[in-house]
Amino acid sequence: LTEDNEEDSSGNDIRKVRYICVTRIDITGHHLNSEGMGAWEETYIVQDHTSKAKAICKSKKLAYQRSLENAFSKVILIVLPNGKVTVEVDTTQADPVILTEKQLDDSNLLKVNELDQLPDEDDADLKQEVDDDVDAVNLHILHELEEM
């Protein structure tokens, strides 16, 4: 929870409340876990106490929802032809890093407007090779699961 002060054109004192939530989903049967991070920022008028309560509740709720969405977006359910179901976690997506207040400051963001040159064809070939290797590994895992 962080709060920032501002003032609008009518002289009302406005503050921002920001919540950051990190959620971890444990899949105990498969010894897997997935983490997700969510954040939300809401403004409220200091003189209006209901405005502050609504802003805090909305920020908490939406930060939690976003963290759950992020965590579940990495969970993959695999249903085999024989009816067995297994769970995997997508490791190609990076796990969230808990950021400090200084790192969350918008002034520290790097904005890129355009690229100077197009990506090399060698990079595309390398990416295709990596994708082929991942597909081969996934196919091997599926065959092992079918044999179970």
C-alpha cells in the first residue's frame, strides 16, 4: 500500500492509493507452483471518507484479481486421449519479481518508440530451432504420460 498526494483544479486534496499483490498457487499433487503479480492504483478525495474506503477496497480487489490471473495464466492442463489429466507450469513466462517503490516509479521506465533496424534472420532461425526443441520435449513428455 502506497499513497501519493495531489491537488485538483477545485482545490480538493486528492490522493492515490496503490496496492501490489503477489499470489502463489501450489499444485501439491504434482509438486508444482505458479506465482503471479498484480497491481492497481486508484485516486480518492481526502475529504470524502467513503471515497477513500472505496478506493482501498477496489485497489485490493483488482490487484488480487490480476495476480490470480497472472498465476493461472501459467498453468497448463493436459488431457490425454485415455482420459488422464495432468498439470504443467509454463516456464517460458518469467516469474514476477517483487519490485521496490523506486522500481515502480513511472519516471524510471524506458520507452522505445522505434527500432533502428529489423531483426536479423539468424535470430529467427535460432528461435525456430528452440521452438522445435521445446516441441520435441513436450511430445516426449506426452508419450511418457500416455504409457502411465
